[in-house]
Amino acid sequence: MRLFYTLLIFSILQAPSFLAAQNANPEKVAKKLLEALAEAPEAYHSVHLVLSDRVDLEALDAELTAQRALPEQRSESVILALKNKAAETQGSLLSQIKNSTQAKPGSVRSFWVANAIVAELKSELIAELSNRPDVEWIGINAEPQLEAFTVNPAPPVVSPNGHEIGLSVIGAPAMWAMGYTGYGQIALTNDTGVDPDRPALNTSYRGNMVPAEQAFFDYNAQSQAQIPGVDAFDCQYHGTHVTGTIVGLDRLSNDTIGVAFNAQWMGAASIVCNGGTAHLLATFQWSIDPDGNPATSDDMPDVINNSWYDPGLDTIDCFSVYVPLLEAMEAAGTAVVFSAGNEGPSPATITPPHNVNLNLVNSFTVGALNGNSSTLPIAGFSSRGPSHCVATDSSLIIKPEVSAPGVDVRSCLPTGYGLLSGTSMASPHVSGAICLLKEAFPYLPGKELKLALYYTAIDLGDLGEDNVYGMGVINLPAAFDYLVAQGNVPASPHVDNDVFVVDLQMPTTTCEAEISPMILTVENGGATPLTSFGIKYVAGGSSYTLGWVGNLAQTERTQIQLPTLAVTPGNYRFRVTLLNPNGVADERPLNNTIEKNVEVLSRERLQIQPEGTAIACEGASVLLRAEYDGPGYAVVNWYDQPFGGTPLNQGMVFTTQPLAQADTFYAEAVYILPVGLPDKNTAPSELLEDEEVGLVFDAARPFKLKSVKVFAEQTGLRQLLLLDDEGEELEHSVVNIQRIRRQH
């Protein structure tokens, strides 16, 4: 350990002297970049440069607030000011970088959101740029890290017609009782991505209503490959869990895991699957204007939830590219929320860049408490303040700002539900709370909503604001009352005509070039009885429209069997939209659409035949047989319902129970096709050299290959190779096949 500290100190001391030899200005270069330059003086280093001449966002924000600017006026003013400033000031610097042999070709990218430039540069050019008066800061681009969290392996208890306890802790049910559920608001999860096909999330995905490029951001695909947009995905599961706490609701079972369950979500794959400060700058810049039109604000998220930290920053860094970035987001009206970090219980462990305060609520950082205990104790892992940055106002030194439940929080995962613990689970409670307040006060910017939560939090721990709980646990009803007391008039949540999608059940793969069966569940969300509405569903270039007539009271539901839609074989995003309840425009159209992926095949459907006569006597059983003579073989599962239901049997034949009346049974076929080299008599020790052996993956984005199942004609050793597109070996493994699965 003594040797470790000696080497560390040597590295820190050598870095400034290294740049001094090149006449550099070390006061403008981040400490961790200095260390990297000393360690690899001849290498390219990925850096960002922050320009000195920037928009005075504090003054612009104050001016817009004094004018009580509407959201679209606020965002347009800020976006145009930022773009104009970047255009005016970046030209000379960009020219020097692009024309230098010390800059890696193709690595330069400029960002207007923080008036910054990202590039891969060598030390000589970094030294030159540090002496330019128009450069204020040069930092290192590091891969952002997900805040650590823990998984409770205990199976979570689902709660049909109920809600998670943490939602009660922050007072969300009181807002729901007033009619505020987050409708019309948008939350962006800046995380590992989000799985859009979770039952608790699929109806609230923003991509159901707008093009993919306005709902989900993947820097690698959209910025580097220059494609317009990608379908939402989660390269891990953390982002899906976080999003569930903000907006999650399984409408079919009324299992509520989200604070603002009628809000919409947007996603970004910025952590784990992607990396670098440029990814984060690109994500925030996209979020401030997703549709590319500065005059619109309904495309912007109302809140952005963050559960990451930047290891390229030192905990004592009080300035970085994130300072102008967070100023820009706040001035534009978006509330940015951070988890505090999970480095507690030691003091001064808030992770950067949110370990500094630009004002009382920027950056807005959330600690984690145990919402499952009536005393709401702080979690031991929750990071503590104070900030290292000295401020005249002591409140600006105290971190975090507020706290929320973050221990054993149940939310959705790509495979169901799970219990996670971390400040990452606390911050989405606050993000959801902002969505509820924004619905009630849609004209207020995010800063005002954060201040309401800050001032009305219930004090816990030491008396007054402290470096453990901050101001305390957020209290939504008190925040609402505070905003009313400030003279703000809440918007009415009442609607007369509203029909919304509860659920769509359909297979992920269909045969015979058609999509069927499809069962749509809808609910009357308005105050007046629902007597009619239209239904339109689309896949590719095919569509079908029909009308529904009946009578549904408020909150009453009905299921509708949709007619078959014929399409050409292929992969589709299948969309269903509800139209014109009671013949008038829907007052809440944002919950009228649902999309699901479906693969349509030309393959014939599995043939099912009864043995003997198709007419059965009362009280008799019937033997049903599935017939398949295609390639490979089929595994057939029998059910009593078209979706879900009770498994009755597995196999090609099924004998029913004695029948008292006409009944319907459903068969699901899973087709197993052999791959590899049939009819090859290869010795176990011989490595096959045939170039066509194996499977080829075309990856549109980074993925993890977790397992491979091998079927073989003989037992024995097999060597598996994973190769890149140039044939270079990435991984290899030797497996011993001990059991043969033969076709029957």
C-alpha cells in the first residue's frame, strides 16, 4: 500500500511539469487529463474543450422567469441563443484542431448545448490549445459509470390493483386522488436504455406516438452511423427498472409501480452499452430539441433522470463541461435529477458531476432511504455531502438536496419484476414526482418544480438541512400546496371523452402471411359513458379500420377480437390506435396507441385434427393430434386460452377432459431447426476448417452473447470459436457434449 501511494503522488507531480515543458497552462487542464498525458505522452487522448465565451444562462433564465415565458418561448430562446453562440465562437478553434496533425482525423465533434468541442488530440496540441484565451477548460473523456446498486434475489410480490409502498411514502396517491397521474408529461431515462415491451411500460413509450428518432437516442447508431433512429432497447436492465418507478403501470392488472403512471417515457442508451463524455453531451443536446424544431417544446422531456457518474472528474473539480450543460438544461425548462451515489456512509462521497451546486436545486441530487420502514432510515450506501466546492451560502455546500425510497424497490425488468437497492432507485421517485407537478402546473419550468419539492420535504435526521437526508423525504401534496400558495393556478385534470389502450395480446411470430389472433383491451377513461370509438391497426403498408359500438361506464373495460390482417412476410412494428370516442376528438390522445414487434412468416400453421369423428358425445374425451412434417421438429404446448391461460399438456397429441359442452383448445408450436453440419463424420479432436460452419450475427448495436446451445450427432469434445467480421478470434471455448437430443 505504501508503494501505491508513492507512485500515485509521483504521477500527479510529474503531469504539470510535463506540460510545463511544452509551455502549457495546467490551470486549464483537468487533473485526470494531466495524469493521462504523463502516462502516455505520445498517444491520442479523447478530450473536450469548453469555450470561454458562452451564453449568460443565469441572466437569460432570470429574464425568462421574470417574463413568465411559456415553455415553448423559453426553450426556443435558449436553444437559439446556444446555437448562435456556438456558431459565432467555435470557428477558429475548430479550424486549428482539424488542420493539425496532432488531431486524429474524424474525431472532432462540436456541441452547442455547452459550447464545447470533443476530439482525440496529442499532448502537443493540447498544450497549445490550453493557452488560447477562448478555451476555458480541457477535460478528459471518460466512460460514464453506472452508480452501483444491489439486487435482492427474493421474488418480488406483485400487487394487482395495488401500488408500491414507496409511492405512498412520497404522497403520490394524494395526487392521483386529485386526478393528476402525469398525463401529457415526458420523462427521459438517461441510462442503459429501456425495454419498450414490458407490460408496465409498453403503452407509455413515447415512440408509440412519434418517430423513433424523437423517442430514443443511441449515440453510436444515430450520431456515428448517421441513421435517423433505432428501436428502444436496454443493453442491461437498470434503465428499465428506473423507468418503471417513474411511469410503470401494468394496465391489465392495475399493478402500479410508477409515480406518474400516465406520463410517457423517452430513453437513451448512454451508460454501459455506450461510453464517453461525448455520448452524454450528445444525449442532452438531442433531448433539448428531439424534433429539430426549436419553436416546439412538447417534444422535450420535462425531467431527465440520471444514475451515473463521470470517472474523468475528480471529486474536488468544481468546474467541468457539465456546469454549462446543466445551466443550459435548467434555462430551457427541463428538470435534471441525479442519484447521489452509493459510496456512503462516509462524508463527501457524492459522485461527480452532481457533487457541486450551481444554485439551490442545480444539480438536484437524491439520497436513498428505506421506504419499507416506518422510520424512513437513510440507507447505509447512500452517498453523503458536503460538496468540496466552497460557497458563501451554506445551503450550496450541503448535498444531497432531498431523499426518496431506494431500498428493495420493486420495478420491472426485461424478464418480469425485481427488487433493487440504490440511489438509482430513489431518484426516479423524484422524477415521477416532477411529472405529477408538471401536469398540475404545465407552464412552470423544472427549476420551480424542484424548488417546491426542496422547500416542502419532510425533515429527517438532524434538524434542518443536512448532508445525509438533504432537506428530507419529498412530499408531493405539500409541494402542490406550496405552488398554489405562490399564486400558481393548477390545471384541471377532468376529461369527459377518453378511451385508452389497456393491453394488446398477440403472438410475436405468426404464420401464413397474416397477423392473428389479436385481443385488444380498452377502458373508458372519461367521465361520460363511452358508446363508440374507432380502431385502426397498421403493419408495414397494410392497415385495417373498424368501429366499436356499445356502452362502457367510466373505468369499465372491454375486450375486442381484432380481424386478421394480411401482410407480406417480414418483421414489423404492429401499431393499434383508438380514434374519436363518442364521435369527438379524444381529450387524452397520448394513451390511445400501442405498438408491438411481430415476425410474419409464410410458413403454414400447425395442423390440428381430432382423432376419428369431429363430433363428440357429451361426457366424452377427444384426442387432438398436431401434424408437422417440415424441417426439424415442433414442440407443441396445449392451453385453454389463446394467450396465457392454463398449460394443459405438451406433445403432439392431447386428450381433453370429458366435455360437458362445446369447448375450444389452443396449440402453440415451437419449431426447432438444426444448424451446423449434418452428416459429417468428424473426429472429436479435429477442428473443422469449413468457412461456412456456425452462425453469423449482424449486430446493429452492442450486445452480450450469454450462452450457446450445441446439438450434435455424437458426444465428445467440441471447440467453439467467436470470430469478428475479419475472422480474428475474440473468444474460444472447449465443451464436452455428453448427451444427444435426437429428432423424434
